[in-house]
Amino acid sequence: MDTAAMDKFKIDSHKLNYHPARVGAWAAGELIAPIYMEVSPSGACNHRCTFCGLDFMGYRANRLDAAMLKDRLTELARLGLKSVMFAGEGEPFLHPDMAEIILHAKAAGIDVALTTNGTLLDEDTARRILPVVSWIKVSCNAGNAETYARVHRVKPEQFGLAVKNMARAVELRRELGSACTLGAQSLLLPENRESMSDLARTARDIGLDYLVVKPYSQHPSSVTEQYKDVSYADSEALARELRQLATDSFSVVVRLGAMKKWDEKSRPYGKCQALPFWSYIDARGGVWGCSVFLGDERFLYGNINEQSFEEIWTGETRRKALAWFDAEFDCSGCRVNCRMDEINRYLWELRHPGPHVNFI
């Protein structure tokens, strides 16, 4: 099975090329609505993963008001938002109204996805949301209970609970006739490398659609630095081993390209141009230009508890922030392999084409 077929969801790439009208409007200098948004419904988390990039946020028990958020989601759909992923600095299912919020977002016309540790994805919740969610990705960073407990810093039983919930979600998807894609992802760390094959087998055997194995990325503000020097130079053999476990219905996506970028610590673009295409809303309602700079108020545009999203997105604070960013910001110190890295490579090439581009 070739690599492209194994990554049919373009997890190790980007999909901005499927939105030419929005890209064209941006290129023409127009103010555009974001295509994609990440929302943190809850700041609290029931795990304390050793690699957590947002540990500096403190896992505070903030959460977005459901009624307010639903109003903003309706507004965002009207403005042109295409998709929302509920994840963020906490576990989304710690929000008591998560299912209701998901159903509302989809009814408003927004595609919905979730990244979760899976331990709170109970049967009742799964039954409600599976018919409307595009995908659910479970962060499961080991293939056995002992290693999982060490990496997620929880009791070993949590591994079995996560696997049980994923397996039941697969059964419910079949029962409900849902088209929701169900997958798992794991960072590749020194502690869990030996268990990756077990994780792939488990994911395959319970009926998940894919397992993604990706590199660690040091967040500039993260409290932990224990993985900042991790190397992936010897990962090709593991990738071959894991890919042998793939089937026609189960893919293993080992992000070797992202691992190489991490090791090289380089980027082929001189400026980040992705900010207009996405946004991040934290658990207190703050609207941020980039999630890597949570806490840096130069990236804070406003708060949805105080203003409509349109007022924030078209407002003077954001206009000044983008002008400063475009004129002064140096992206050389940004997080390696940030979520917008591939989009930035694409946009940089559009703005800085090579020779002979008219010979299509």
C-alpha cells in the first residue's frame, strides 16, 4: 500500500488548496472569514500527559457558556466558517453540554471534529454525536496500560477505558449508519516507542480507521522540556513495521515528513501567512490569532463573551495586531511543525513562485 493511499485524509499535508475562492480573496487583500477554528470548551483536563504543550495554561476549570457559544457558532456559520475542532487546553468532554454544542454546530452548517483522550466518551454521548461528527481522534500515547499510565500520568485502568470507549464507538457507528471517521493518534516518545506496534494492532482490531504516529513538538511556553532534544532520525524502520499492520480498512500514518522537519528545525518560508485562515477560542472566550502564543496579548483579538465574533474579527484590535504581525513578527522562533506549517509552505509558494509557473 503506497503512502498516499495510507494518508487519504491528508493528515501529514494540508487541504487549503480545496478552498480556492477563500485563498483568492486573501491574495486580493480582502478581509476573509476563517475556514477552520479550534475551540477549547473546557480548560480542565482529567489527564496530565508528560508531553502536554499547553501545561502552562494550568488546567484551570474554565468553560465556555453553552448558550453563548451556540449563538457564536450560528454567527460563525453565517460568516463562512467551514469547520470547528473541539479540543484545546483541556478535555472537551469535561464540558457538561458538549454533545448539545456539537449538535448545534452541525445544525448551523459547520463540520465538527473532536480530539479527546477518549476516557469520557461514554456510550450515551457517542450515540448522540456520532451521526453528526466528521471525525473523532483519540489521543492514546501508548500500546499497553503500564506505558499509558506513565505517559498520560493516570491510573493504568484508564488505558482499558479508552480502548473500551473507542471499540464501543465503532460498534455504535455501525449500528447508527454513521459516516464518522474514528482514529487514534500518538506522539512518538522514547517511553512508548516499543509499544507502538501493540497500539497499532489494538486500533486495527477494534475497528478504528487509522492510527497516526507523529513527532513531539516543543511549545515555546511549555513547562516541560524533557523531550526538546528528541530525535527521529531512526524512525523509518519503525514506520515500515507499523505500515505492515495496515489493511484495506485500517491505515497507519507515520508522519515521517513531520519528523524530518522536527529534526532539521527549518522552514522554507520567511513569514507566517496563515493567521487569516483560522482562529482559536480558549476556554475563557478569548479569540487568538495563534494558539502557540496563548497568553501573549499581541495575539489576542477580543473575547466572545463581550463581543460578537464579527466585531472581533473585523475590529480595530485585530487589524492592528495583523499589521504588527505582518511588519515585525519573526517566525523563526515559532513552534516547529505548528498546525499551520504545511499551509504556510503552500501560501509562501503562491506568493513566491518559482520560474516557468505559467507553463501549466
